[in-house]
Amino acid sequence: MSKAYLNYAAKRLIQAAVVILLAYVFTFVVVSILPGDPITNVLNNPQNGFTPDEINEIITAQGLDKPIPVQLWTALSGFLTGDLGLSMRTNRPVATLIAEVLPSTLVLASAGLVVALLLAAVIAYGTQFLPKRFGQGLLRGFPSLFLSVPNFVIGLVLIHLFGFQLGIFRVIEPNSFWATLFAAVALGIPISAQIAEVLIANLDHESGQEYAAVARGRGLGQMRLFTKHLLKPSSLPVITVIALTIGELLGGSLITETVFGRTGLGSLVQRSVSSQDLPVLQAVVSLAAVVFVLVNLIADLAYPLLDPRVKLIGPSARRPATADEGFTDLSKAVTP
Amino acid sequence: MTIASFHSPSRRSAIGRLASLRVQPTIVLSIAIVALMIAWSITPGLFTNHDPINGVPAHKLLAPSAENWFGTDHLGRDLYTRVVYGTSSSVSSALIAVVIGVVAGGLIGLLAGFFGGWVDIVFARMVDVLLAIPKFLLAVIVVTAIGFDTTNAAIATGVSAVGLFARVMRSEVIKTRQATFVESSFLLGGSRWHILWRHVFPNASRSVLPLAVLQFGDSILVIAGLAFLGYGDPPPASDWGLLISIGKDYLKWPWLVYAPAFVTIATVLSVNRISRWLRKTD
Amino acid sequence: MTDRPRFPSVSRRRLLIASSALATAALLATAGLSPALSADSPNNGGDITFLIDSLGDTWIPNNSAISSFQGHIWGHVTDKLLYVDAEGEVTPWIAERWEQNDNATEFTLHLKNGVTFSDGTPLDASAVVANLDIWYAGRKAEGINPIGLFPKTYDRAEAVDAATVKVFFKKPTLGFIPTLGYHGSILISPKTIAAPANQQADLSKTSGSGPYVVESWKEGDYVKLVKRKDYNWGPAAVGHTGPAFLDSITYKLVSEPSVRVSSVLSGQADVAYNASPQELESLKEEGFTVATPRYLGFVNGWAINTKLPPYDDVKVRQALQAGINRQEIIDTVYTPDWKLATSFIQSNVPGATDQSGLLAYNPDKAAKLLDEAGWVKGADGIRTKDGKPLLLTLHSNPYLATSKSVDELIAQQLGKIGWKVSIRAYDVVTFGQKVKYGSLAVPAYEVTRSFIDAGTVASILTNANNGENWFALDESDKALNELRDKIAGAGSAETRKPLLDELQKYVLEQGYFIPRTQIVQRIYAQSPKLKGEVYNGVAYASYYTATKSE
């Protein structure tokens, strides 16, 4: 690791920290636009029978009448010292709430990613080796089809078909193996399309290159050629795409968890959104930003290790075509 | 979101490009579908005799037939009519989202790329934040903040796309700015605004167009997702996502889910095909 | 019970309760109460899964006791001082008997002996005092709210001895006794009450004295209850006082109504809460039990804002009353399990009278009334007066899942008479902020509300004594004020009954309240294997007495 690289890495880390902090503040400001919070909402429900005096007393006692900047400062100083605060909706620590649901979302997201990668690989392999007239065109159409189907529709169809009609899984036990698998399929299908598109484009490119022609001339088996020669160089931009899709895995889990009835980060967000539970929303958004930033950092570090053709001269050299230095490495081109 | 596919440049030879100009039947079909959707949204009354809001309660939950192409819903309303009347809101909200994304994102990218320096740095941090928050989560947070209805869902979807357009616009602007004809224009003493307007903007927007079309299809899906979670207009509105969401409560009558889902998929697929075709023929 | 009830007004549940009450009486008379009796039941044991659409928010007992969702769990984990059945009758539970002074400012409660919370603390007079105090005051700075419906006239409570509590009020408070059987008044261990709010929010750390205890739970996912073997103090009114029969009850959150129902249909779960009414018929056809208990309270309907034109005109209000086809609502949105509204309070409330004549569908009468009021039908079918269209904005009640569909149907019905109806459906949050009784944008507030005692109804309607002023009349309607004061001053149920009848008639005649249907806020679809559950006065199902056959 050269000194220049370390300098660059340090700069990147600081930028990442700034982004996470800004995401936290951004969420606070955005959610504060609309008045209301879980506590006031409960007090305002006429079924609960509170008098206006009682409502005012409770709101003052809870510090909800303080100006927004003061509230932001309180929240921010807690965040900086690692305290995520208390959920206003449940009165429990935000960290506990997130720790409870995180494992389920991690399982779903990683299973979704595995499904997406497998599907993408199968489709990409098919486009390279199936006869042109038979099947290839159809396969090449798959990614755009996958991208056109709302993922809640995929989920509903899977539940209807496999849960109720065929009875493969019990819908009310969403954490069972089969239920998780089908949820992962619903989550993974749109994401597989993005990975497949990049994979196909790169395979097309690489297979046109000389060394592949040479390899083919040597009479290598098609599968070996695919794995040994094509998949590896082609996987470089794929890694970048994967890094970019992490955000979509998290975003997609919001709907997938709702459809499949899983308790996870996504369903926590949904419950928090409907009652404007600000501390939880801030924590989840920051967490998503942290994950996104970290994954992209890792993808960048993995880049030079996978492709010997990429030399670590300087940051801009690693990302040709549409390099955007100003926008850090959260954004990057995926063209080889 | 297909950043990836958008960025993979077409590697077709000149001959290949010419060949692709010969419009494929799928493109014709796609354009026809999109044209039909536009017609549905402008003059829905021409396509159906039923009332989208007032049904015949006695005719509730009928299966698809010659009279009710997509069957009827739980209040005896013709589902096909509801889909047709829901087109306007579904299509125009996606349009709002794209316009917000393109205009706000394009402007940020244009300014950042053209002026560089501190302008670039400030905008860059803003865009970083927008890109670091998962797009759907961002849309959900924004729509929570501004209130649940379809227009707000469209605005939220637009905001969630600002980062993408800003980034693409910026890199295109930088590329164009460094191109020889622009540099020579600088040397010839053209004003910055003139150069921005005459050279940089048209060149950069050429590559933004297919992306905007793609984003249109994607916005339909995101807005449908928001409507599905109940963040759009309430019934009797009949946005496609809302229809699917209502339909899921009546899984015994599956056409209530499948019919609006099919229309959504057909539209988004057509839009995606057109975007692809635009990119190739560009 | 396969025979149909002979009288349409007598529900099957009513018969069940009546017969179980008889059985209890017989038991008490002959053998006395013996917990060993129930232990020998052949149906002892079994586990059930109850699918619910939400598990609410916080679990702080004070803040969650009256939740439509958490109330189910609290009903099994905790006991109350008194029991209120589906007919509104108050009977002993933890309080064996009670007395009050003449002007209803002092009450004495005599407690059952030997009752303990699940943490071992005795449920004695000091525990009851701790509960009364926190119901009244909460701990506001900490985020523990008072119980909103607990009488605000409460002064203090004293433990006279271990089994006797004396409660003092600043003003006469007749409603105190029924309040003790209400869902907000759950008895919690003093140790839990003393714990800080964020600890109370952890359900597993809360102890009650009920027949079940929390074994495990996960926020937004499930709550598993297991039976308490030494429980021996159930309410006599349900016909059983020993330990529960079922070993465990799991409340599992499944947000899709269709998924809840299909899971019960396929035998994966035993009870589906809040099934969509459309699916009830097919459930019944397949032999499943469908329960639509009605709580004691107001019917589902609108409180009309009489300050907002054109609803300041009695003729327009009366046209609205006659322009709604209530039978069509039941036929289209609901099933025959729903009952037509016969008044603005549910027909099972003691004191409710049949005012169906005032609620008949008569579009011609409605049209005539509107003509008389000067609203003329235009070319587009919408009536106008002085260039203004006849508008009605409805805000669908987010607490009732079917509210939107009913609104849409009513919009069709009123549209035929010449109304232009627009529907706004807000989420719970926005609804709470924007939709209030008598506010400028709200001509009709959709009521879903239970109450303890019909005597309290009159005082809610106007703005006297912290009333809610439902119709924005303030003190302007002399006739209503007079009825209100007479009802508050009535010494007995007999003198109160004709006054209540008059009140119901007057409010409906004036078109102040426009009933839609009797409300069923809790719908249960249940496996035929599960039997013997009991529904209380607020329509919560208790599985304390239930058994499951294999």
C-alpha cells in the first residue's frame, strides 16, 4: 500500500463519515417538516379521552414543545456518542429494536443476493452458449422483464402459488426455510436483472477479445471457458454493481418483508413511518448509509486485487470512462 | 434502477447500428402499448362505458367476462374501467417524478460539472447523501414528511432519483467540456453561459434522455410500491399500485391482483424497451 | 349449539352466557367453587395461534391497555376488579363486593383473598391503591400516560386493611364502578408500576395476576402466553374460576387479512382477527366459527358539524338521514352478521331503544327536503343553492378497516339524490391531527367509540363539563341541554330509561347523528376445534374458558 493510497483512503473515510452524519441530519429535518409524533398522536386520539390540559402537560413534560434545532442538537449529541435514543412509539431503546430485527433482514438480504447472483449467472451463461435462434433472445429479454415487474407482485404470486395452492411453506411462519427462500426470490429477481445485464454486456465484450478466441481454439470446454476465462474478468464491474445493489436490497426488503410478513428492518421502518417515530427512522437511515458506504469501500479495495490490469496509480485511473472524483467513490462507473 | 445497463455503452459497429434502425416488431408493440396508455390517461371515457367510481353493488366480485373484461371488484365496479381511469394518475405521477429528477438532478450535475471547485464539492456532498440512502427508503421517508397522497409520492420518487441524474449529468458535462470543440470555443472567447447553453447542455442531455425514459418506467414501479404500502391516494382513486394493494385482500378473486399487475408490467416493459432502443439508435 | 336462536334479538352468544351463568349459579349453590373440577376436564391442554393485524406500539401497561390489539394480551395476562359482560352487566371479580356513599363520592372495595401477581407479590389493598394512582395520574414526564377514560374527579385511595380499599372522589362519580371493568383498568404488580418507563415497555418484565403469563415476545412479531397453573380467581360470570384449559396462546402478527384467513382455513392457525367481511361467508360454509361481537358503545356513524353550512340547516341533515340505504351497506360491504343501526348507540347497550323508523331509507323524502331547503338539481345531477354545490366531505375512519368501502358506497347513494361526496382517507397519524369534531373542514366526523355506561353519553355530546361537543352546538340547543342534565341527575336506571329514549329520538330526528351500521370493530374467524371462548363488554375474546379438541 503506497502512501498516496493511504492518504486517499483516509480522505475517503472522512468523506464517508460526513455522508453518514448528513444522512442523520437530513432525516431529522425531513421528518420534522410534518408536525406530529407517536406521543402526540396517541394523545390526540379522541377514543383515549384526554383533556386538552392533560395533553399540553404531557407534551411539555416530554420536551416535545422545544424548538426543532434544540431537539436536533439533543438527538445529534446522543448520536455522536453512540446513543441512538429511545423509540417514541415503543418507549424502548432504538439500539435494542434494531438489534432484534437486524438478523432477519441480514438473512433475507444475503439470501436475496445469492438468488440474484445465481439467476444472473444462469441467464448470462445461457446468453453465451445457447444457440442464437433458440432461447438466447428470450434469455436476453429476461432482465428487462424482471425489471418491469413490481416486486410486491412477485411476492404475492409466490405466496398465492407456493404458500396456499401448493402448500410448500406456511405463510404464517415467515422465518422457515422455504418461506425465506421464496422471499429471497421475490427480493432477488429485480436485482438479478441488473447484475445479469452487466454480466451479459461484459461477457459479450470479453468473448469478442482475442484471448477468448485463443482459448476456444485450444478446445476448452464451454463451461470451463465460461468460468475460467470469462467470468473472472467480467465479474469486476459486477462487484461494483453488487455494491450498488446493497441499497436496493435494503430498500426492497421494506416491501418484501411487508408482503411476506417478516419482522425485520423493513417492517420496522414501515411501523415507524406510520407513527413518525423519528429516532428509529434516523437510526435506520444512518445504518443504511453506513452499510452502503462500507460495502462500496470494500468493493473499491477488492477491485485491484481481482484484475491485474488495473494498476493502483491513482484513484482516477481505476475508474475510467465516467470518473467522477468530486462525488467520491459512492458513485462510480461500471463500464470495464 | 439500471445504472448499470445505462452505462454499458453500445458496442455495435456502424453496420449493427444501421441494422437496429430497422425497427423491430417488439418496438412497434411497445410504442403501441405506450400510445394506448397515453390515450387511456387523456380520454379514459372513450375506452369504457362503465363508471369507475359508482358500481353495481349486486354485481360484486364477478369473474372476467365479455361484459367486464377484468371482472368486478368488491363494490361491483368494473375493474377494467378502474384500471383505465387509474392510468392518468399512474402515468402523470411517474412523469412528475421524472421531471423532478431530471430538472433538479440535471441542474445540480450541470452546475457541479461545469463550474467545478467549491460548487462541485458542495453539490457532491448533497448528492452523496441522496445516493447513500436506499432509493425506496428515501422515497418512503420523503413521502412521510410531506404527507400521503399520489402527488407527494411522485415528488418523493423524483427526489429519490435526483442523485442519479446529478451524477450522470455531471460526468457527461465534464466529458463534453473537455471535448476539443468546447475547448476551442473557450479559446475563441465564447462566454461561459453561451458555451454552457450551446455546447455542453445539448451534448449532455442527449445521454440523459434514454435514462429519463428508463426512469419513467422505474418511477411507475416505485410509485406503485408506495401506493401498495398505502402512501398514495386512497380509494376511490384507482392507481395501479393501489388496485393491486386492494386486490391482495381478496386473493380468492385473483384477477383483482393479476389484471392491474399485468397492465403495470406491460407498460413498464414497453417503456424499458423504448429506452433501450433510443440508446442504440442514438 | 346447532339450534338456531328462536328470537331474532337473542344472539347465540347471549344464550351461551345465560346458560353459563346458570351453570355458575348452580355450582355456587351446590358444591361451591372448586378449581379441581376444571382440572379434570378431558379437554385440558392444547395450544392455539391467534393471528392479529398489529401488535400495537408501546407495551407500557397504562399506554396500551385500551389498544384494540394489545388489549387482547392484557385481557389474558391481567385481571380487573370487576367484570363487565357483553350486555353491560357488572359483576364481581377481584373485588368481591363494593359499597358507595349516597352522593357517590366515596367507594369501598372488598378484595378477594389469596390473589397474587405472577412475580409473587400479593394483589392486596396496597397494590390496588398503587394501580388506582397510576391510572389517574400516570408519570407524565417519564412517558407513562394516565388512563384517559379514568374519572378525572379522582382524589385518593386508602388501604383500610389488606383486603379493603376506600376510594375518594372530589365530585359525585357514578361511573367509577363500571370503569373498573373497562379495558383500561388492568391490575399490574406494584413492582412493575414502580419500574421506569423503558423497563415497563419490555412486556416480559411486566407481571399481572391473570390466567396467563408472557413466555416470550418480539416487537412487531409475536407474543406467546403460557398458562399460570396456580390461577384460581377467574370472574364467576364466565362460569369458570380455576386455571385456564389451553396451555398456551400465541398472538402472531400477520398484516394481510387474506393471509390470516387462509392460514386458519388451512389449519395453520386457530383464530384470525379482523377478517375481511367478504370472506366470512365462505368461512362459515366450510364450518368455521365466525364471531362478530358488538361492543357497548356508539354505532358507527357521523357526528354532524352543525356550524358548517349547509349542515346548519336541519332539513339538509334530515335529508342525509333519509338518503342513506343502510341495508345496502350491510348487503354489499358486510354480511348478515352485521346489524342495522336502530339508534345511535348499539342495540345491546342497556337503555338503547329502537328508533328504526327514523333511519329508514327514503330517497324521495330526502329529495323533497332538499328541494324545500332550496337545493336545486342541476344538469350534472348535483344540487346547488346560490351557485354553491351540495358538498359532503367524508374522512374515512382509519380505525375501522371497512370504513373506506362504506364511504364509497354512501357516496354512490347520496350521489343519486344530488350530493357531491368527496372522500379523504388519512392514515392514523394525519387523521388524529386534521380530523376533529366540529373543525372547519369536517362536516361529518365518523365515530367508532365504546363507552362504559349509557349515562355518560349525554355529557359527551355538548361542551359542558369537558364534554366533546360532537355537533358543535355548544350550549345552543336547549332541548338537548335539558335532557343531558336530567340524565346526569337521574337516581336510578328506571327513571333514566325514558330520558335516554327521548335523547336518542331527539338526536336522530334533528339529524345530529347519522348512524351507518352497528359497529363490529373486532371480527373473529375461528377453527371449529376451538370452543368456549367468551366475549366481554368491549368485544375482546377471552380464551381463558376455551378448549381445543384434536
